[in-house]
Amino acid sequence: MFNYTKKEKNDIDGEFTKLRIGKIISHVILLIILIVFVTSCWGTVGAGERGVVFSNIGGVKEEVKAEGLYFKWPILEKVSKINVRIQKVQVVAGAASKDIQVVESQIALNFHVDPASASRLYQEVGHEYSSTIIAPAIQEAVKGSVSKFTAKEVITRREEIKMVIKENLAPRLLVRGIILDELNITNFEFSESYDKSIEAKVVAEQDRLKAIIELETTKIEAEKKVVEAEAKATAIKLEADALKANAEVVELRWIEKWNGNVPTYWGSATPFIGLDK
């Protein structure tokens, strides 16, 4: 049995304490590493999303993580999420009509990313597909569609133009993994000179219609006056014929117009027709 001095015992106890503390620290570090490793192996994909797997060794994989919990190799892989819900974008597109009038259209587009094509879309474009793919495709579709119609038809056949643009645009987007859900033309605008010419035509047409109405009114008034004159002439003729045929009627008319005053000087004539002299 060894006999240690008090100092030696204290030194030995200190060494054992250091060893125990070192083991505890190493175990804690190992546990932390294990927790980090385990938690980094798992992740979740939210509703309306898909997870695109990117390998630090082989690039983007074809594998797409569906909604819910997923596993990945830490450090070697990372998962980028892509929205596959219906999204909306508005684009202003310029074009020339069939009669060479500048037309500016505002297009509202509803679309969603094809989940099966999410990895390819991410590999080719990343998250900027709206400005990189959709906006240019709308521009080209509008140019190709509006050029088939005159400026007047752009206004009067709006629904038909919408369908033509939609049929032109859908395949352009689908080939890149984007599905067109709905398209609307929210506004059409023309050049200032064309707007002024349209306004002048509208004013001219209004003036023409006003002149036609005034002419018709004048003709109707003239015809009315003719009818009234003819009616009056007929009435006078009938009355004259009646007076001519009946002397008593003449006396009656004279009496009707007499005011009842008897002249102070009679002369040789009798003032009352039909009275004996």
C-alpha cells in the first residue's frame, strides 16, 4: 500500500477530476454532433411546394421531394423548394396590328409549375422563371396574335384575340414545364395619334347623325306645313262653295261678324242683307 502525502493525494484527485470532465465534454460534443447530423438529414416540404434535390457532387437530381417529411444526406445534398401553386403575373406587351397601328396590351396570366418538371425548370432557370420564361413568351405570343387583326378588330373582337393569344402562349410555356391556367386582357392602348383619329371619326359620325336627324326633322315639319296648308285650302274651298251655293249662309256669316252698332247715316243702301228697302 502506497503512502501518499496530502499534496500528492490532492494532485491525484485533480487529475481524475480533469479526466472525468474531459470525458463529459467529449460526450456532450459527440451528442451535439449526432443531433446536428440527425436533424440535418430531415426536412419538410410545405403544402403547394416541391423539393428539388441538389447534390454537391452531381448537380440537380431528377428526384423531386413531395409534400411532407423527406430525408437527405447532410453536407452532400440540399433541397430547394419550388412553388407549384397557381400564381399570377401581369405583363405589358407591345405589338403592331394588321394595319400597322401600335397596340399596347396588359396581360394578366394565371399559371402553375408542373410538379413533374420542377427539377428540370430549376436546373435550367432557377427561381426566376417568371421574368426569364413567362414575360418573354407573353411578348412573343401577343406580337404574333395581334398582327392578325386590324386596330378596329382589336377593340371589337377582344374575346377572340384573347383565345388566339392563349393558344399561342400555352405550348411555349408547357415545353418549359409551366402550365397556363387562365389568361385575360385587362387593357388595350393605342398610340396618341390613333386615339385622336378615332376621336375625330367619332365626332364626325356624331355630326353626320345629327345632320341627318335635323334634315329629317325639317322634312317632317315641311310636310306637316304642306298638309296643314292643303287642309286649310280645302276647308276654304269647301266653305266658298257652300257660300256660293247658299245666300242665306252668306247673310249668317255677315251677322256673325257684325258688332251690333248701327251706322248713323244709312244712305241709299240697306245695311242688312235680305231686308226690304
